[in-house]
Amino acid sequence: MSALARRTLGLALLVGARALTAQIGHNPTRTPYADVTARQTVTVFSGHFRALRDPGGVAPQSAPLAGVRYDLRLGGPAHLTGRLQTIFSERNVIDPTRPAATRRIGTQSATMTAADLGLTLALTGPKSYRRLVPTLGIGVGVISNFAGADTAGYSFGTKFAFTGGFGMRYVSRSRWSAHGELTGLMYALSYPPSFFEASSDGTPVVNSSIGRNAWRLNRTLTLGVTYDLFR
């Protein structure tokens, strides 16, 4: 190979290498990633509470909900999340001494208030990808309907609860954005002694093998509007 041919080949390889190098990564003006600058946000949301059926058939049922959420960025992908929501539910009232076919005697309001505090992780870190930020969260809290016992001695009462879920936030160029989330809400249901005793047809309301406490994982699906408080 002549010297001219070697120089020509070397120049072609150099140009090709520079072209390949230029293709690596994203053009800064066309990158799909964008910084999320908000340090604190507040979200107003509504949605649906999906109650897992309870053994006694007397716990609050599936219902619409509404609430407010506050997020504080702690650093990197981590956020401290506080949430307060109201579930506009109803529940059955029963007479545990009656046969199974006729023991339901009515329904009553069972509006519940739930509050929790937890940690949310933004899976894309402090940035959005094509303006989307997927999140994972866990937390602990309480849920109550602030009502006394009914005629059968049952009361939902105030319960300790665990939360955890997956969310997706759409970040706009303004202070406003949208946020959707699927969350699990787990708490234990407890029943009075009369629910484990045989009724007039020989059947109890709750089988004794279940125990006095029955843990249930309920779900909430929400959609909200988020406002950036500070940037």
C-alpha cells in the first residue's frame, strides 16, 4: 500500500470515528430528560377505594374518595410524602343471632378518614423522562370512621395502616402537573365475640379459624392535579 493510500485510509478512519463519537448520547437541545426543579408540591386528588371483601361482611365497602397530598424533596430521588384522604363509604349492619339468609338488617354511612406519612422514590431521579416521572412509595398511617359500635357490637374504629404503591407524574413546563397513583391500603379488621358464636341456624358470622383479626389489602386508584410550591 502506497503512502498516499495509507494517509487516505487513515483520514477516512479518523473522520468515521469522530462521526460515531458525535452520535453517542443525546443532543443537549433534544434530550428526552428534563430537570424537575420543584422542591415542594401539593396535589389535590380524587379516585376510587376498592375494598377487599371482609369475612364478616360488615366493613366499609368500595366507594369514591378525595384528598390532598404534600411532597417534600429530601435529596436525589427521595421525597417525604404526607397524605390525607376521605373515603365516602357505607357498610352493612347485621344481626348475628339470625340465620345467614336474613341476618343483614340494613346499611349505614361509614365515611372514613385516612392519613399516612411515607417515603416516595422518583425512579428517574431528579429528572423527568419525556416529562414523565414514575414513582414508588411506602408509608404508615391510621384510618378511622370515628363511629361507635352498632347494635351488633361491631365498630370499625381507628386502625393502624400500611401503604405502598406505584405512581406516574406528568411534568409540564409550568407549575402545574398531573399525578396518577395505584396504592395498596392494608389494615386489620376485628370482630366482636358474638360474630364467632353460632346463630339460630347453627352458622356463625365469622369462622373461628379466621381469628379475631383479619388483615385485608385494599386498593385506591387516584388522579390529581399537582402544583409546585417552590422551585
